[in-house]
Amino acid sequence: MSEISPRNAPDQDYIFLLLDQFKKRFPEMNIAYIVLDKGYDAEPIHWKLYEHYGIIPIIIRKKSPIQKLRPDGIPLCTWGQRMSRVVVDYDRKRTKYACKKFVKELNR
């Protein structure tokens, strides 16, 4: 699906329109997660995605070491290591993970 918009229009204005079109076209499909860039990192957008659509937003803020998920949902880093939970933000319904090896590489 696509939507044509003016160059100066923010992408955030079109995400819900596209989701509505998707739900009409594929009513049998349920979306659990949606991966978005940092342009969508705003609480009103997160709230509406979760409360109105039942979708958990995943915001890509920077290069992520996450490559795969284990069967239990725990992410694995680039080196195949199990990532550790760093923070659970219950208010925003988010969990942050970190790879100890990745953090060591950054600190060198």
C-alpha cells in the first residue's frame, strides 16, 4: 500500500491512514508490532498505535546489535549472545536490552 503526500507533509500524518487502509484490505491479519524510524518517536503516536490499533511500536533510534530473537522472545546480538534486559518502562510498555559485548566495544 502507498499514499502520495506533499513533500513538506510529515510522515506521521499518514501512518494511521495507511493502517486503516491495511485493516480494511486485510481484516483477517493482526499486527502485533510495527517497526518505525525515530520520526515516529512521540508519545501520542505510541499511545494511539497501542490503544486504538493494539500495535506495539518498535522505534529504530540507532544501529541495533539485535540480529535474531530466541524462541522465548529474548533478542540475540550480532555475536549470537543473549542480550540482557536493562530497563522495563511499564508506563510506556517498553523494554530495553543491551549486549554486554556491544557495550564493551563502544567503550573502547
